[in-house]
Amino acid sequence: MSRVFKDARKAAYLNPEGADKPLRSPVPLDTLRAARAYRKQRLVDQVIKHDCAAILLFDPVNIRYALDVSNMQLWGTHNPFHYALVFADGHAIDFEYPGAEHLAKGLETLDEIRSANPFFYMYSGPYLEERAEQWAAEIASAVRERGGGNLRLGTDKLELPGADALRRQGLTLVEGQQMTEQARLIKSFDEIELMRWTIRVCEAGMARMYEHSLPGKTEQEIWAELHYENIRSGGEWLETRLLTIGERTNPWFQECSDHVGKLGDMLAFDTDMIGPYGYCADLSRSWTIGHTRMTDEQSTLYSTALEQLLHNANLIHPGMEFREYMEKTWRIPERFMANRYSCALHGVGMADEYPGVPYATDPADLLPGRFEDGMVFCVESLIGEQGGRECVKLETQVLVTPNGTERLDSFPWETR
């Protein structure tokens, strides 16, 4: 591969021991264990706050957050084979895929590991209702055993046959998504250390993408470099396929394809990467194929996007109401309004999370709340004219601190 386009600032993000080797996490086990304990207690506190005996988790990301159990997570997003109960007294039961119970052994977050009894249609077919009743009877029995007479059960995601069967068992179901999102809202110091490592891996992948952003490469070939670095360094998956080149950057949200990049085309991407330890690195950058000098129009788009991003990132302070932030966000020029991103910023942790804060032009989308120390946000910018040729997409990840924010990513902007 040609090194003509090598940028020393970005090459520094590759593995210093050689780009042909995976990155090795320096995070000590004690940090991971402390993060596990903190996260589990955050969820237990929410269970208590909502006067529930327990919360039943099916969302693989919520299970990972609460217990750090990870097994076929993507498959679990559309096949509910794996679930867990976390009780108000801290007792936790992992219901694991039959034959995979060994994966959860030794985790200090767990008190019991049981074989799951999945009832979804793939496994139960015409016996779905009967299987759901069997499943619900086991869940109800556990709640009665440990709930002290409290039959209120939170649940994050639950298929209709299971919900009906639990109610027939006498349980009162409580919407649990609020509990999980509120638990995940404030990150501990140890969580931030895990997130920093995911971002380190992500930026190594971005450096690989930068090196491969050459004429004749397809979007998918360049995108594969991020997957490669993530997986070989212990990461997990990418939530989206948002990398496009040239005219396919406008409108945004076109998925990565076999479109071939040409010299000077704008490339834009959004990593949405679930990396090591299950944390998310959600970063966006844009640059030209072949790393040519930007045209006047490309330079205008880029400088406008960067101005918006930095203005909005620097606004954040603990205690500031989301409403005040929304009202002070950078005013998007009229010619870029139609193509603006869907929000000014959003929460991030083990995935994109609550809350999303809109621009001043979209007050109907405002959610109540304020910035707090320990929150992590992704600040967004998308600049391009409706009907124009290209867009520029930029995004940075920031930690709210007592003094404002700390930027967690550092991959250079295209300022040269």
C-alpha cells in the first residue's frame, strides 16, 4: 500500500508495536470489577426506587451493563433466548442459553446461573403459549421466593405472550426502560477508563481507514478496516453501516456500499462502534479520498461543521438545563437547515443512550433534565445543502466534569 498520503498525526494512532498486531488492553482487572459493581448497584437502586421486587432484562446491552454477561448479543437482539433477573436485594440470576452456562461462571455479579427456557416462536412453534406459561411460572416462582410479597416486576423488553403469561401468574409489570436508562446515565471513573480504551481501539481503526482512503477503494473496503481493528482488539460490533463517499454523503444515512471512491471525493463516516468491554465509541470524521486539498466548497462545509461542533461542545456545564443548552446551540445557516442532524447531542455509554437534546429549531423534541457530572455525550454536526453534492459529518465524545467537559477522543480534525 502506498504511503504517499500518510499523515504523522493520524499514523500515531496505529498500534505502536506494529499495525499488523492487535492492541492489548492495559486496563487492570480491578478496574473492570469496580465498574461491574458500580453498574449493578445503579440498577438495583432503580429497582428499589420504583418499588419493584426485581427487574427482568432481555435487552443484551442491559444484561451486559448490569451483570457483564455477554453471549451472542446481536443474535439476542432479535431472538430472546437470554434473560436475567436482578432483585432489589442485589441477588442476580442469569438464565443462559442451554449448553452455554459455563460462559457466566466466575462472574462476581451473579448468584445463580440457570438454563434459559426460551419461548419465542423459533423454539416453540405451535406450542408457544404452553412454553410461555412454563417460562412465566419459573419467573414468578423466583419473584415470590425473593420478593417479600412484592409482585411488581420491571421489564425492559418482553414479547407479548410472555407479558400475558406473567400477568396470569399474578405479577404486575412495570415499564423498565426508564430504570435501565437512568441507571446508565452517570458513569463512574472506572467506566470511563473502560470507555477510554474502546475509544483508543476505535481511533486505531480510524487511522487504518485513513491510510486506506485511496482512489479505487470501495466504501465497504475502507469500512472493513474499522471492523478489523475492533474485532482483533477484543471489540464486538458496529451498530450501523454509515460510511459513504462523494455524492453518497448527501443525503446522509445512506448505508456503506460497493461505491468506488475517486480522488478528491469527500468521505464521511460515523463509527457507532461497540468495542472492548462492551462500551461505545461513537465518533465521526470526514476527509477527502487521497487526502487531497479540499475544494473551496468542501472547505466551507468542513469549517462550518467544525465551528458548530466546537461551539456546542464548549457550551456544556454541569447543572445547565437541557432547555438552556438547546436555546444556546449554534445557529445553523438556512442553506444547511434541511440537512441538519437529528439532534445536537445524545448520551452514550454501552450504546447510544438517553438523553437526546435537540437544536433551538426543534423545541418540541426537548426532554426535561440537566447536565450532570459523570454523563457522557456525543456532540453531532452534519453540514450539507439539500440537493448539494456532499455533506461533512463530524462527532466528538465528551465527559461532563465539574469544570465543563473533557473530550475523550483526540483523532485530529482536517485542519491542514
